[in-house]
Amino acid sequence: MSLLTVGTVAFDSIETPFGGVDKVVGGACTYISWAASYFTDEINLVSIVGEDFPSSELKQLEDRGVDLEGLEIKKNAKTFFWAGKYHDNMISRDTITTDLNVLDDFDPVLPEKYKRSDFVMLGNLTPTIQDQVLVQLNDTEGAFVALDTMNFWMDIAMEKLKEVISKVDVLIINDEEARQLSEEFSLVGAAKAIHKMGPEYLIIKKGEHGAMLFHSGDIFFAPALPLKEVKDPTGAGDTFAGGFMGYLAKTGDTSFDNMKRALIYGSTMASFCVQEFGLDNLKDLNDTKINERVKRFSDLVSFDIV
Amino acid sequence: MSLLTVGTVAFDSIETPFGGVDKVVGGACTYISWAASYFTDEINLVSIVGEDFPSSELKQLEDRGVDLEGLEIKKNAKTFFWAGKYHDNMISRDTITTDLNVLDDFDPVLPEKYKRSDFVMLGNLTPTIQDQVLVQLNDTEGAFVALDTMNFWMDIAMEKLKEVISKVDVLIINDEEARQLSEEFSLVGAAKAIHKMGPEYLIIKKGEHGAMLFHSGDIFFAPALPLKEVKDPTGAGDTFAGGFMGYLAKTGDTSFDNMKRALIYGSTMASFCVQEFGLDNLKDLNDTKINERVKRFSDLVSFDIV
């Protein structure tokens, strides 16, 4: 089934305790689309770049089945640029530079054929733009919509954010964001409060501590794969979301049991992402590598109580 | 099979964001023994208290099959006392008071029958005292020994600590301690370094983020149960260790597969512990409650990849 992916396509400069890269291709929508492309080739991408964005990168996305009719290439303008530096814990980070560039007046217009997408992944962006995409869909009720956001929008646009959240099926946020949004400290309490805001499903990402799926009193926990070396966490959350929604779009099954599997596939894709800088590892995967790693997740948590 | 439990028996005053208790019974050995008592009634306790320690509490332990011949009740002396206050995150805490009292010159002497214990749980204490217990065992090679410790001993007695660690089968520490001990940031890297120090098995406790078991390249992950309310984390790590070693002593099976189960039982016992202050919840359990909760752990992480 088709998956609409929305978010930034960007340049990133990244510094971690283990090295750095300068002005590589990144952005939420890029990570989401690359991860999802291993599960479905019906991806409809909505984003914006400047004339400086390399066409070879776009060609690679198209080769993986990503439709770029929804990608605006703005004349005489520059692509969104982010530079950041990770702390020693590889979780917290300082933003060094944010050049909005083309993002400054991004006004997404959905191509006609995108409006019937079965699954929608709204990557982290201003809630206003996320909503602009939602209202253009032909059948919001029929589409299965997931939304990623961050504490920044909770700080400056909580009202609008809550409006958009009320329209989606799955909210994907991290533990701190879940606490801020719900004003509850316990994640079980946070889930209860967030369900009341609209989303029937909630995914709380906890980075190296895994991810949790909440639905109507049920909880599923997917661990993160313990890795000897994490080089760059950038895009891990987007990659997780892309793998999750890509797997749902592939199977067309939004039962809780299938969402558990989707969570494991999302965690699997994220585990590949963090092992190299930028998109390096994500561009070099195949079904065999992915399924071998899914097996490792299964081994990691399997036990028999006799 | 028999389990030797070693550690403090104490009074605790605890303050958390959700309330507090004053001078309740606590101590590593107390939590360990209570938790283990749901799995085996062959528990040999080694500790020390003052004359102020209530005999009714000792009677309760004896009623659960805990042998107290190894408990020294020191005349004209006071029981070890600890007071602490937890921060809002319920993880970090400030120590308000530490009155060593009887612990100041604790010189454990093992009753003859204790020296043949099959399993040994050395709760957090000075490495010197932990070693004093080890050297009194008849058959250190034959006994299966687990050791808990903390960063405090790494700061002031690393050399002695490493000597004791080299003699044990399982080291049980938290993630920060594993990083400090190994000087490795990644837990996979830390495990590799710690295996080289002696312990064939390593358990890394991550509090609300679960626990990991490492053995010769294999990793098992046990989640923590997501709880709506955590009232008091005091003793959770000891309770975990008690459940873990109690289950091993009950089954007499130290295979990796059985240790996975033991980790789940340990996590189960810890989940009960944190729901009430002090030992309140731990004193009120039975097989039915425990097995129902183990089932919840199984449901939490089970998925089928089709």
C-alpha cells in the first residue's frame, strides 16, 4: 500500500565524540523514506529543497521507488541546513546552526495522486505544515496517519500541535516529550493522558533503552539492539518511524500484533542507522541483512518460563 | 539448594516525591533474603544488627525459612542506619545520613553449616568483608557466587574490589558502575572488559530501563515492567538480585537459558518492591501473584515474525 512521507530534506553537519561529517544529506523525510523503501516501493514524498541539492541523491531515492512529484525544488534558494554536536552520552546535543532557507516559507501542495495515500508519516515539522498536509488528503478517516514531533513545538506552538495530534492514529515521540506533553511523569500515566488527546496508538522512543507501543491498556516493548559502537544517532528516530510505517504499508495490517512486528522492524532499521554517519549504512541494506538482525532482536528478549 | 545471603540489615528513612517513611527495616541482605524466600527455604543469612533491631522482624524472616545463625546481634550497639531523599526522577538520590554503627567493625564469621552453601549472594558491602566471607567457604570453586557492589567502592577501594570480582561467577552492577569499572562507554564493550576481569556472567541493571545479562558474546535483555506508579526504588536492585539467585537456588540450574528465566523472576520481584515503601509489598506475595506478573513480562516483549 502507498505511504506518504512528509518532512525535511536537508544538509547536516554532525560532530560526535567519534568523528564528524560536513554537509551530508539528511533530514527527517530523507531518513523516513530510505528506511521505508526496504518495505514498500509506493512512497510519495512531500518536501522542499533548494537548487543546491544534488540531483544524484534524488536519483537514488527514485531508484528505490520514491515518487518525487511532491518535492519542490525552489529556484535561487538554499536547502535547509542543520549543524549539531553530540555530547559524550550520544543522546543530548547542541545545535550549532539552523539555516531554515527554503523551509522558511514552505507551503506543501500535494500532487493529486498523493491524496489517496493509505499510510501517512508526518515527520517532525511545524504543526501548521503537518496540518496543511493532512487537510489536503481525500480521506483522512481512511488513511492511517502517524505523527512525529519534538519538545520545541510543545514550547512554542502547543495549541496547534494538540489540534494536529487530535487527528492522527499514532503519535511517535520520545520519553521526555511524552512527559512534557502529558504533564505525567510515569510513561504509563503519560500514555493514558495522550490517548485522551486523540491518538489510539502511542509510541514512546527511549533511544538506547528501546521503544514502547501503547494501545488501550496494552503495552509492547521493543528493546534497542546493544551495539559495540554507535557512531551517529542523527536520524535514528526518523529511521525508526520509516521502518515502522514502511512495514505497516507493506503488510496493510494495523492490528496490534502486526504493529509489534512493525516496531521491531523500526528498531532494526534504527540500529543500522546509528552504526555509521548520516545515511551511509541505510543505503547499503537488503532483506537478508534486515531479517538477520530482526532475528537478533528476537533472541535478545526470548525466554521460556517452564 | 542452599543460598548464602550476605549484606546489611538496616534501618532506612526514605523520602521520595510521593511520600516518606521513617526508620523502617531495610538493608541489602534483608531485601535479598525476602525476595529469595519465595523460591527457596534454604537461606543462610550473614549480617549484623544492634540490640535495637526488632525481634519480630527476625521472626518473620525465620518463618520464611531464613536461617539466622549467621546474624550477629551486637550488645550495646545500634543497627546500621541510612537516610536518603530521592530526586524527582526517582533514580538519583541524596544520602542524608549514614550511621555505620555495628557495621563499623563487622567481622563476619560463617557458621560451619553455611560453608557448604551452593549459591552465594554477596550484597553490597566493603569488598574486604565480601572477601572475608568468600575465603571461609569450603568450596569456592563449587559454589556459584554473585556479587553486587557500587561506585563508592570503585572510588575508594578499586584494587581490593577487582580482587574480589576476579573470584565470582556473576557480577551485578548498574550501567554507570559498569562504565566506571570497565572504562568503556558502550555496555557491550564494558561487558567484554568485565568478563576479562573474571566473572563469566555480567548483569547490568538499568532501573526503569530493564536489565541485561551478558555471557561469552550472548546477550539477554529483560525489560522493567512499566508501572503507573513507583513509590520507592529503595532495595529494588537487592530485590532483583534476591529473586535472581533465589530462582537459581530453587532450580539448581546455571545454564544461560535458566539464567534468562532467573532474570525475569528477579525483575518481577523488583517490580513489586518499588510499588510500596520499604519491604511492604515484598512481605505480601505468593506464587500466584508472582507467576501472574511473570506472564505480564512475557506478554510485554513477545512478538512473532511471520
